[in-house]
Amino acid sequence: MPMTNIRPGLLTAFLVILFATGCVSRRSSCAPPQLARASGLISANPTAEEPSVLDTDLVKSLADRLRTANSPDFTAPTKRAKILALSSGGAYGAYGVGVLAGWTATGTRPEFDVVTGVSTGALIGTYAFLGSNYDRRAAELYTSLTDRDVFRRRLAGSLLWGDSVASSAPLKRLIEIEVDENILIAVAKAHACGRRFYVGTTNLNTKRLVIWDMGGIASSGRPDSLELYRKVLLASAAIPGFLPPVEFDVTINGQQFTELHADGGATTGVFVRASTLPVHGQDLKGSSSPLSGSDVYVIVSGKLYADPNCTDRRTVKIGESSLQSLLYSQARAELFRIYTLCLLGGMNYHLASIPEDFPAPREAMKFNPEESRKLYSAGFAAVTSGQAWRATPPGAEAHEQIRPRTGNDFLAPGAASVPTTAP
């Protein structure tokens, strides 16, 4: 899902339907990535004044006015919360693990009051929630994973009679090894101290995001609490169509039912919702602003924008490119949603992601230890060099802004002059 290259499972059904399309490749002359990345292209010969893009400035202005109107003399909170959101991203999770380890190395990493995770972010989230003492364990795991540690492909055509093209048995075994009774006890202790860890899955029956309180599960005293904790992590990483969904038995009004849950990335690639914030109803009364000055850190295990490439004029390739555009767009919208929530709550927004020009692997579900070590090192270096975080959402930087076109002759400021033939 989001913030990564397109996931294999999301396209499987589409590819099966269209497998009979022609094999002739028809390429156009495409701008190379160095130029194509400059999405906010400026007209070389504008016919009118270039309109300015004020998306983030406008939202910030409105949020400031709203806060001022409702709480002109607000009382600052006694404690500023530290909230961490970890995205989906498959093998790209190595970058997020590197960011956390580098953050620890700087001596500035806080203890998080709230951690949220989706898919690979849910797996990393357990370690992040428990603290920097688990950095080495997370690093060893994410820099050594191979495909066979995560999934086992089934026979060709299994999608036609099964629920996925691969088995998640290896991932299930991996989670059982990594999440043991000691981990469950540690999570329960952190929960008892008032800290919270949430994981997102997608309920395939309702087609909606489900948020699980992992500390609540760990401290529930249920005999199956460890099993349930592990199942939630497995479900959160179960890419629809690629890995099988996970069954959960639930009771509603005394009746027993079965829910099918899959990758939380099918509904959102990362999340911070009002229900996950450390705020109580009484805190909102009067003129207090309980979240003012708090920090929300979002680590995206992937890029904010897909790497440009030249799309073949074949039905399958056009469909793949379009779906990829949709997924990235939805992910950026969720990041902007979190940014807006920060503005309304007076919180500070911090966003880290794989740099646009970093040569990341094309497949998020290809686990290669050599590539994973590069991603880990990149995340570590970004933090220790002070270049990891930005305070703006996607679309706010000059080269990310979308200007209405007044023609088809453009300038790409800052981009080197390169041949414009197809790669």
C-alpha cells in the first residue's frame, strides 16, 4: 500500500482478468525522473501570472482562527504528549527501524505516550512502544529478513480457487518467535503506566478500519491474550489477495460471528485519530487546550511520491500505474489529515520518509537483506545528520505543489538538464 511501490496482492485480480491483453509495448517519449519529479512545473511562457498555491497556509490560518475564537485564553497542559505513527511498507520497514535507532543515537528520542502502527508498522510498533532497548532486536530482524521468512508462494493459479497467492505461515511463525510472553508482559506494564499502543487492521466484511488496543489485550488477563495479540499483528500485515485474511471470532449481542481481517493498509497506510489521542472528556471543558505543544511524529516506511517511470501503453500497465497513483494519493491525504489534526490541537507535526531520490527497491514485498541494510543505514543517517524530519505535509514543498497549467512548455527549477528520451 501507500507510500510504497504498488503491492503485488492488490493487483493480482486485476492482472488475472486482463492477462489476455496484447504483449506489444508502445512507449512514449518520457521525461526522466530528474525532471519528472518536479511536479510543480512552471510555465516557460506564462500567459498570466502564475497562481500561488496556499493549501497548507490556508488550513493553518483557518485552524489558528478557530482556536482563537473558541479558546482566547486557553490554559496550556502540564504535560506535552509524544505520539508516534508508523506506516505500512513491507520491506521498506527497515528504513523506519533505522530512523528509530538513529534517533536513539542522538540522545533525543522520547518515550512515546501513544504509538500506532499498520502492517509492517504494527510489527515495528511493538519494539518502538517498549523503547530504545529493543532497537537492536528490531534492527537484527529487519536487516536479515528474506522472502522465505515472510511468505511462501502457492501454486500458479491458486488465486482462482484459494484466498491468496501466498501462504503467511512463515510470517505467523516469525511473529510467534518475536512476540513471546515476556513481550506481552512488557506491553502490559507500559499500558498500566497510561501509555497506549494501537494497531490497525481492515475488517473485510464492513470494509472499514479497525483499531486494536494492544496494551488492553496484553493486560486483559484473557487466557488467549498472547494468541490474540499475535493474530492482530498477522492480520495487519495480510495484504489482500497476496496473503490470506485472518479470522476473528466475535460475539455481538450474545451471538457468535466470524470476521475476516486483512492488512490495515487497505483502509489507511498510517493513522492518528482523535480516539487514539491521550485526552479525556473533562480535559476539553473550559478554556484548556490539553494537546497544545504535544508532538506527533510520523515515520513513513516508503516514499511520499511514487518513482516516475515510463508507462507502457498496455491495458495492464496503464491499470497498474493508475492504481499506484490512487494508493499514493490516498496515503498523502491521510498524512494531510494528521497534519490538520495537529493544527486543530496545537500539536507539532514531524514527518519522516524515504528521500525522493533514494534508490529504493521497486518491490515492497521483496525482502533482500542487502537492500534492507541500505534502507536501515539511510534512515539512521537521516536522523543523525538532522535531515530526517519535515514540519509540513506532502504537497507543501515548492517542488510538490501543483500549479494549474497555462500551456505545455515548462521549466523545472533546480533540475539538471538531461536528455528527455524514454529510459
